[in-house]
Amino acid sequence: MSSNYVVEAGDPAPLGATWDGKGVNFALFSAHAEKVELCLFNANGTREIARIPLPEHTHQVWHGYLPEVRPGDLYGYRVHGPYAPEAGHRFNPNKLLLDPYARAHVGDLKWHDALFGYRVGHRREDLSFDRRDSARLMPKCAVMSGSATWGGDIRPRVPWSKTVIYEAHVGGMTAGAEHLEEPIRGTFEGLADPSTIAHLQRLGVTAVELLPIHDFRDDRHLLEKGLVNWWGYNTLGFFAPAARYLVQPAALQELRVMVRRLHDAGIEVILDVVYNHTAEGNQMGPTLSFRGIDNASYYLLGDDPRYCFDTTGTGNTLNLENTHVMQMVMDSLRYWVEELHVDGFRFDLASTLGRRRDYFDRQAPFLTAVHQDPVLQHVKLIAEPWDTGAGGYQVGNFPPGWAEWNDTYRDTVRAFWKGDPGQAPALADRLLGSAGTFEHEGRRSWTSVNFITAHDGFTLMDLVSYNDKHNEANGEGNRDGHSHNLSWNHGEEGPTEDPDILALRDRQRRNLMATLLLSQGTPMVLMGDENGRTQHGNNNAYCQPGEMNWFDWNAEDPFEEFVRGLIEVRRSRPVLTSERFLHDSDDNPEGRYVTWHRLSGGPISPEQWQDPERRAVAISFHGREDATLFLAMNAGPEPREVTLPEGRWRPLIDTAEGRVAPEGVGEPVEGTLTLPDRALVLLEEMP
């Protein structure tokens, strides 16, 4: 293909396509390529109009400068080199490749066997080189100007101790919002709408944690079953926002508006990010970007280089021990902070990011790089501290400065309120920030990100409505998703009209949410739990495109007001958000401590703690400048008489009655009170 474009040497840095006001510098890392061709396309990406070899190769970076290229122009790459799977190389210049540094992707991915570097179905992979051109099937990269108008955007910078996270899905939050115009439903603009932000403000959350918004595409096997990749844990571009959340192609300003409006409302933006693997799957997957650019550099390979080394369960693992791959990840993180103003990240399968291949290392290159980075050390960092590899479960083992998803909190609180025996000692630790796991090296109580429910698993309503998962809609014979749900249907599986069962389910929702918001640590609330969102018993709704994954804007659930009240009680009682772990002594600088009680009065002995039938606990929270709080929890099937500490007490929360208010919810009490079965009360000592 001929080209009349002028191409100059350009520079090896920065990587990607960089507009300088006069032209565009293109730079692509590939350690093993023999030739790199830049492909330019017409305005709608349907026709390749130029194929230009990059003229220079400096320190493993191929580069060139084109004065005639402008922002908005579409491009991709073809990379030449050996097709030698036995050596880990899978170059195929017949496959158009996305730039790993592209700021925007335009167009659809059209699944076809021509997307694969080998002949699908051929018996000998090493002899099945596929010569079909994939350009017509691929999205294209868009050159972006790099300029952004932020005005006076001010980051909320909410302290960790005051943070309340709301885990949400950009599409699911407004896809069913009939009050919004159709084009913006399920988009960044929908999330930025004043009505959406008003709901978050009324609820009282301080941060939204968004499921992946890096560009991803629907998997072939899902589309063939009429399903989609709803969650988005299959990244195709670490700098490009997901095209499905944009109203106009490559309109990054829509994302910036969302961030700016959330900031104006005092709400931080945390991104769920997937740097442990890519959308290209295992060695039999498609050739879309990294695999064709330099498979042996971008991916960890097995002892036999034909195969990917996989600790993620997705088929491949990014090779963060490669300097340029590490640079790509760090550049991506800084880009989202500096150019798009996000406030933090939750790292999917973060144990993989801390691996030295076969084992986890707290001094691994990525964890060390983040710790010293002058940009990233000032944002919120949350680890999902596990992966699927050997030794991958690392809860409590990430370095200081990291917060961690705490699944032991989830499981203990679920088991306690379900009425399982032997939960009291573990519950005591979980209520106080899981100090046994996280209190080391000066780490604070906010390190534990506490949750009862998350995107992966039952919603809160389903947790109290189903004993078993019901994932038939996923098309895998209900074999997918985990079975250890610690759930309880309270007498009937799924929907019911029995008023007693419904009343008990509502009480249990209140118990679970109150426990979450009264515990030390950072609470995370799942989108829609405040108004009864159900997935109809599906605990793995990653592929469901419809109402199952949508926030219900028409729901009228008094539970929403209850959750608002809980968050306000938490916010207004400093002892509940103490940064330091609370113990039964006041020797911390804040002068705050706790006392554990028997329900009948007096301290609990070690032997009483170990009683497997103990299903009720009571604790008081003290501080030099704080009013004393008294919390009693009864997960048993019978009411209990509670002897209160001396004084007059104002009830703040009563889950049996469904009442909560920072100023109190009833008449003062003293002496004793009756705590109903499966109920929680929080009281405040009166002057």
C-alpha cells in the first residue's frame, strides 16, 4: 500500500500518539519486532488509507513523526516479527493491533476467526499461520489532542476515616432511569446527571467505586449465547475509557464532566482497575494488541513458551517484571489521576500484581513502584488481596498505605446474623477493624474495607431471600458462581407473600447494614442494596445485560431512609470513625477505647467468649471527647434481657422497629431493656 505521508524520525518518548500542535509523534514498545507499520484509516475506520513503516528504532521503541496527522485521525499498527510459538513469539502483520497507549477506541470489535493469529481448528498451531486481514473487524485508535478544561475542579480529598464507599456500575446505575433521556442512560453522562448525584448525596456516601471503565469488549462465547460482558473485567486498553459509556465516540469530555460534578458534590471517584491480565485470553486467544506487539514481553509465559502462565483464571497474566510493561501500568495510573482527576483505584486480583511469578512478595516491583510514586502515593489504593495462583490469598499482607477488601468480614457477619454457632470471637475482631489481621506496621483501622455484599455475589436482598444460587440464566447449568454464600431465605426460597418472612427479611437487612456501618474500617455499600435490588438469586451476574443488573429508580423501599440514617449516625459520632484500632484500654492518643459486656452485665470471661452457642454480644465505645455509645446485638431466635451500664441512654438505632436517627428514636432508657430476637440496638449516654 503506497503512502504520500511525510514521516520524520520523531522521538521514542512519550509512548503512544502525541499531538504537539503541529503533528503527531507515534512511539510503540516492542523488544522482539523486526518492523512496525503505522496504519491510518478514513474518518469512519472502514478503509485503510496509508501504511507507513516507523523509521526509527531506539532502545526497543519504534517511533516516527507525521506532520500531517491531526487529533481525531484513526490509526492502528501492524507488527512484523517471527511467528514462533515455541519461542513465545506470535507476530502476525495481517492482524491490525491497538496501541496500548491509545486514549480512545472507536468502532466495534466484530468477532471472526480472522482475529486470531493462527488458523482456528488447525491441528498444528505452529504451522497454522493465519494470513487473513483483521482490520475490518477491529476498532481503531483515535489520536487525541491531550488538552482538557477542568476549570476550578477541587478534589474532595475525603480522609480515609470518613470514607463511605458506594460500589456502582456506570451502565447499571442509570440504564433503567426513565427520567433521563434515552441517549444518556447507562453512560458517564447519566451518572453525572444531577438526579443521580442527588441520590448519592442524600444517601451520604463519600466515594463511588466504579466497576471497570477501561475499554473492554463483549466476549465471543457470551455473544453467541445472547449475553454480554457486563462487569468489564477484561481490559483491552488501559488508557481508553469504555466506548459503551460514551454518548459520542472518543468524547473524553463526558468522562471529565462526570468526575467534575461528583467532585462538586463532595464525592470521590475510585476506579476498579484490571492490570493483572488483558482481554486476549490464553495462548489460543485472539490477537488484538499486546499479543501481536510482543507476546513474550507483555505476558508471563510458562516453562514451555507456547503457553501463558496464568494466576488470574482468565488465561493470561501481564508480565510486570518487564520494565516497559511496568511503565505502561504506571503511566496509565498516573494518566487517570493527573489527566482525568480520579481519586483512587481498587485493584482487581491485586495479589498477581505483587507476585514474583510463583509467590507473593510485598517488595515486588509494582508494589514498590506505587509506594514511591509522587502522584500515586496521594490517592486511595485498595487491593483485592487474592488471585487464583498458589499462595494467592494475601488478606492483611499488603504494605502500609494500602487498604484491602476484607472477605473475612463479609463471611463472619453473614454467619453471625444467620445464627451459625461459634461466631462471637471472630465478630468481635471484625467489629473493631479486624485488628488481628491488619494492625501491624502502623496501619490504621480504615485499612479493612468492610462489605457484606459486592458486585460478585448476592445482593443484600438476595442474601436474605435465597439459600442457594440460581444462575441458570448464565447458560452454564448453574455450575458457575460459588456455593458458599452464608445466606438464609428465612423460610421460603425467593419471592414470597408471607408477611412474617418478609418482616424477618427486612429486619435482617437492617441488622446486616447496621453492623457494616457501625464497624471500624471503611464500609462499602453495593449499588441498589439501599432499595432492595434483586438479581433473582443469581450470584454471578457478570454476563446479564438487562434489569437484573440495573438500579431500580422506581423502587419505594423504607430501607433507603434507614441506610441514610445509619450513615449519618456514623458520620456524626467520631468514636465510630477512629483512625486507630480500638481496644479495651485508653492508651491510644485519641483516648478512645471499648468495653465488652455480658448482656446480663459485667465483663465477659475468656471462657464465655469461646461458648459456641453465644449469639449475642454487647460493647460500649468510649472517648475523652465523645459521648459513650452502647451496642447490643442478638442473632439468636429468642429475646434477651440486657443490663445497661449505669446512666440514662438515648436510643439511636433499633433494627427491630426499623428506626434510626442521630438525634434519637425514642424515650430515654436506663437499667435494662428487652432486645428482641435477631435485632440490634445502639444507644448513646445522655449528659
